[in-house]
Amino acid sequence: MLKLPNRLLTIAGCIEQGEAIADIGTDHGLLPIFLYQQGISSKIILSDNKEGPLEKARRNLFTYLPDENIDIRLGNGLIPLDYGEVNTVIIAGMGGRLIIDILEEDHQKTRSFGKYILQPRNAQDKLRMWLFRHGFTIVDEHLVRERHHICEIIIATTNSYTFQRQHVSKEQIKSKEAELAFEVSSLLLYKQDQLVKEFLERKILKEKHIIQEILVKGGGKDLKRIIESKNRLEKLQILFDQATDSAVQKQEDLNGD
């Protein structure tokens, strides 16, 4: 039986029984193979824009599902899919901007799938902002450790089959950006995710390093950057303190029980 690394296992846990899935940029195909093996998804589509990864997926299919006729497709993004033919689209292990490009390619097709599981390697804030502007609902988020990294997994649903940008003002966007709402998900804080404190601590250390670098190398023209970084640092510290207080309260509640 196939075993998955934690990142892919966490994504697999976001799939409900009976959901048909498409794995975009499937690479080795291990995630959809696992979902099929476990009887979670009886319909899986493995898609990639390069023959090399698909060949790896074919070899894994031969190893783990030798008697099954599994759907493998070559093409960019959502192009290989028919409108609405799966419940859930998985796009994992790509940059956030590339994921946005994929979702932007065909607005009506993007809306025809009810659920997306997205795991951006970077530009997570840009992806959340795009989802917000286009009327998607982020229903859940997870953090998962992968070697030296903490990966962010976003589960988003579409609200209608008519793709249109929400009437979101620049002021709303700026306000959310200023409060780091696109960078640090409130869901992770609300859920008291076990990695959220470390996740925030890493951001705090990175911001401190940026400030130190500017002070050492920069001049007077970098005053604005220092002010911006110090403002970010202050807000990150507030979020970290909130996460710490929540963790303490949770432990006290458990001890009380």
C-alpha cells in the first residue's frame, strides 16, 4: 500500500469520500493514486504539462494500480479538463502566481469546479487576495511541515457558475494588506493550528533580519522601508501573542477537564 509524505497526506485528508478529483501538475501521481487505492476517489485525473512527469506517473500507476485504466492527460493547467467533470481540483507544489495564471486562463471553466485545494510554494498572500477579489470562499487552511519548510494548504470553494470579480474597493484590499490578512490566515489562528506559532515566529525573525540588513547596508533613502518593516514586525508580534494566548487558554481548558 502506498504511503504519502505529510504534505500530500494532509491534502488527501481534505478530500471527501466519493469526490472526483483532478490533480493538476501531478508529477509522480502519488496523491491521486493514494486516493484511488483508499477508495476515497473512484474517478481520478492525472494531468501535467510535460511528458517527463507523466511518464513517472505511468510507472507509479503500473506499480500500484496495474489493473486499472486511469485517466492521464497532457496539457497546461485546467485546459485538459472538461467543464465541471470533477468535484475537486488539486493544484499543489507550484508558485502562487502560477496558480493564479491557471485560474485566470478560462474564467467559466474555473467556476465550473466546486472546490479547489491549493498549496502554493510562494506568493500565498497574492493568491488569497486573488481568491477574495473573485468571490471564492476560503473554507479551511492547514499548515504542514515538509523538511525545513512550513507549507500552507488553502481549501477554497466557488459560489456560482458565473465568474465575475467582486466589487471590492482598493480601500478594502489595502486595509486587509495592512493587517496582514492575506499573509496570515485568520482561520489558522482561530483553529489554533499547532504550527501557527512557529509559522509566525519565522516571519518575525525574517522581518528582524530585513531591518538589520537595511540598517547595516542602507542609507537615509531606506527610512521608509525601515518604517514599513517595523510596522509589519509590530503586527506580526501581535498575531504571535494572540496565538500564544490562545494556546495557553486551550491548555488550561484541557487541564480543567
